[in-house]
Amino acid sequence: MSIEKITYIGPYIKISSKIYDQEYTRIVCPNKCKDTYYSDQNFCSKCGSELKLQSYMRKIDEVSELIIRDEFVDELVFVKENTLIANHRIGFNENRDLSNINIDQIDEEIKWFHYRYQNIISALRRISNFLEIFWGVVEYYN
Ligand SMILES: [Zn+2]
């Protein structure tokens, strides 16, 4: 496995997710046997002890969870913390000439980005503390 440095130039999203703790419960054996227990099971299948419910906290990051869901995984990609770029395969022409890019082209690409991802952007806005669209250079490792 090799690590490749990738440079993306174009519109991207800076986002900060609302992260919160949510309480969950799981069934455990008081003797800490490692086994899978079913919700209708009363006794540990390994040691016979009475099973107990244990609550635990889990951090919920709604933005990450939304992106990971199938409908969005091919659209935008988390390349590093808080940064989402357009998926290369369906994004704009990556081989476009950037040597003399002007403000109109940048404006056009930002408009395209807003239009192309309008559904996901509005879904993300609802579950983020901060969301802004920029145009620039994003370097990341693959
Ligand atoms: Zn047990």
C-alpha cells in the first residue's frame, strides 16, 4: 500500500458537524464473557449468569453518517477533517486548463457545485453548525 498525495482544485465544502452523545444499551454478562446475546435471552450461554442491560454513550456525527449512507457516498467525499470535495469521477473535467483561470470561471464552478449538490447541501445544512462553500486547492493523502 502506498500513500499518494492528491491535489484537488475546485469548489469544496468546509463543514463542522453537530456532534453529540447518545445513550444506547447492550446486553452483557456480569462475568464479562464475550458472546453475542439476543434480546429474549436471560442467561449467558457461556457461564449461565443472569444477563444485564448496560448503557453506554456513543458519539453521533450526523454529517459523517449522512455522507456514508449510500445515496451520498458517490457524490461528495470527505478527504480530511471538515472538508468535502466533489467526487472526481462525476465532478467536472479535472483536466481543464487552470493556467489562466479567471474569476468568471471560478464563479461558474461554484454555481455548478451549488446546483449539482443542492440536495445534499441543504440536507447537510440542517445537521451542521457551520457550512461554507469555497473554491481553492485541497491537498490530501489517499
Ligand atoms: Zn457469562
